[in-house]
Amino acid sequence: MSATSSDNNNKKNINYKTGYVSVIGRPNVGKSTLINQILQQKLSIVSHKPQTTRHQILAIHSTERGQIVFIDTPGIHNQKGTALNKHLNQTAQSSSHGVDVLLFLVEAMKWTDEDLRAAKVMAQSTAKKILVINKVDKVKNKQQMIPFVEKIMQMFSFDAIHYISALKNKHVEPLLDAIHNMLPLGEPIFDEELVSDRSTRFFITELIREQLMERFHQELPYSVSVNIEAYEVMSDKLKGEIHHIHANIWVERNNQKRIIIGTNGDAIKQIGIKARQEIQAFIQAKVNLKLWVKVKSSWTDDIRALEALGYNDEFKE
């Protein structure tokens, strides 16, 4: 190795930055869309339905200059009552602690009671804070955003402000630069080949749930969950490697089961086709997917049922 090459490597190590960045806000402000855009990979499912994100997901963005570990969280909301709702809020709130940078996402020209609740959670964090105004492409008169942002700044303090469109990938790079500048020097936290801490099984259940929410966003409430019952990878001489996946779709009532199955099974068949396509694109292999719809009464308010379905964070009253 030449002296010049060695010097370059040492310089790179000295300047390498790494840290945790939590992304919080009310439901449907574009948190998952932003993270998917940054990673150029679909890690978090998205839909127009609030509370699409139910789990805390680590999304790992590694480059030559550093590693940013994003924490995608459920939207902080005002709904109360069920153990699931409590779990979602607890998961989102806990993500604001022990991080280096906190991104507070707000939809341009829209401020609600849920935004205020999320902002109060943000204010308790000791991390560097960036106000991110998302969906600015929807605002024709940009001057209108000045008093909107000033009002937020009067209530809460931020270290920086960025205006972006996560969906259209506008002004995301400057935001990344700002995040990088706020991170401490350090070695990578995770292997630089990893993009998430979650398993393939987890992402498969999320891709199935995404199709359910897209198709039944009006007919069904939030009482739908998915778990994998069996997963086997087999090799076929003609077709190659095939992933055989058996998954259960859980609902709370029989009428919800009938809706998902549909007339002569047409609805569940279409869900299966679209989910299989998404899963194949994700794992880059052929998939044989079989779905079953099962009923468990009031599972969203049953802590044991939630834990069995993968909601394993600590529950508190």
C-alpha cells in the first residue's frame, strides 16, 4: 500500500461520522416515505391510512462519509383505548430518547392537535432537532409557509429547518448533509452491508399487510395483522429456488373475515397475487404464497395476543 493510499484511508476514518436519527411526527406526514427515499429501498410500508407503521424499524444508511441509523416510528396520535394504540404511542415516544438527531416532520400548511402532541414529545429530547416541512410541492404559493413556520418556531426550538418533498425526492440531499454534519465522529454501528435490523419474515408480513390496507382502507379499521405460520425454501430443478410462505391474516370479527375473503374468494386471491409480486421483488426470488384469514376477538386490546403477533415492546398502563 502506498503512503498516499494509507493517508487517504486514515483521513476517511478520522472524518467518519455515525449516529442514530429518530423520525417522529403525527400519522401520515411522510416519515416512512422519506426513509424509503433515502435508502432507495422499500423498508417501511406506506398507505393513505393513518397508523400504517406499527413497529419501530431501524433503517441503516451507510456511505463513505458515515452511517446514519434512522428510526422509523409509528405516528403519534390522540386515539385512546386499546392496548395497540398505547403500544404505538409508547413506541414512537421512546424513540426520541438516546438519539443524536431528531427529525420532526410536519405536513406543509397543516397543523393539528396530533402535531402538537408529537412536538411536545420532541421537545423533551436532548438531541439536535431539525424541523422538516414535507409535501411542499403541494403548496403553490410558497410565501404562505412563512407565517406557518414562524408559528411553529414560536412554540418550539430547532437547530435547523428544511423544506422537502419526500415523495418526489426534492431537497432530500441537503437534509442528509445537515444530518451528517450534526452526527458525532465514530465507527459504524452496524455492518455496512445491512439496511435494517429486521428479518426477512418481518418485511414479508408488512408487505402483505400493506396490500390489505390498500384494498380495504375504507372497509376495515386497524384491527388487521399478519404473521407467518410456515416459511420453507426449496430448490426445483426447473424453476430454481422457491420460497414457500404460509401466512395468517388476523381480524377481530367474522364480518371482517368475509370482507377480506370476498365473493368466491376473489378478494383474498387478488391480495395474494399483489403481495406475492411485492415479496418476490423484495427477496429477489420466486414465491409460493398461501394466505388464511383467522378471527381472534378483540386482539387489539389483548396484550398477550399483541405480543404473539410481534408487538413485543414493553406495555405500560
